[in-house]
Amino acid sequence: MSATTEQQGRTGERVELARYTVATGERIIYGQRVNRVVRVTDNPADGRGRSFLIERELEADGYQALLALVTDYVHQAAACGEIPMLHHLW
């Protein structure tokens, strides 16, 4: 296996970006680099229940875009009183 292949297959440390609470419980927004691509996910704090992929490949837009995304997502959760990814499902 070449060094390039090994680097592409790496998963970085999961970093907590924010927390919010809805009727179903506390949620954590994580950022994690997987195969050199940043992924932002919404996960139940207790580890039970559904997780959602909020965004991927955000690294091209920079850190300010990441902060804006997380801030907006948390504000949406407060405004609608539920997990934003569920609020937009029909």
C-alpha cells in the first residue's frame, strides 16, 4: 500500500462544534475529516437515535463558512423546536 493510499483512508478526530436541545433530547454537531473531506453531522448526545449528515466538502469554503453553517443550523433548531434536518422533510 502506498503512502498516498494510506493518507486517503484516514479518519480524523471528531470535534464537537455545538450543542442544542429539542423535545427529543440534546444533540451534538460534530465536524470530522474523513478521507480528506470535512463532514458535519448532527448526532444524539446519548448515542441513541438517528444521526444526520448536515454537510460535506465544506473545507473548500473555509472556516468562516463552517461557523456560519453551524450557527445557522442551531438557530433553525431553536426556531422550529426540532432537529432541522427533520423539519425540512416532507
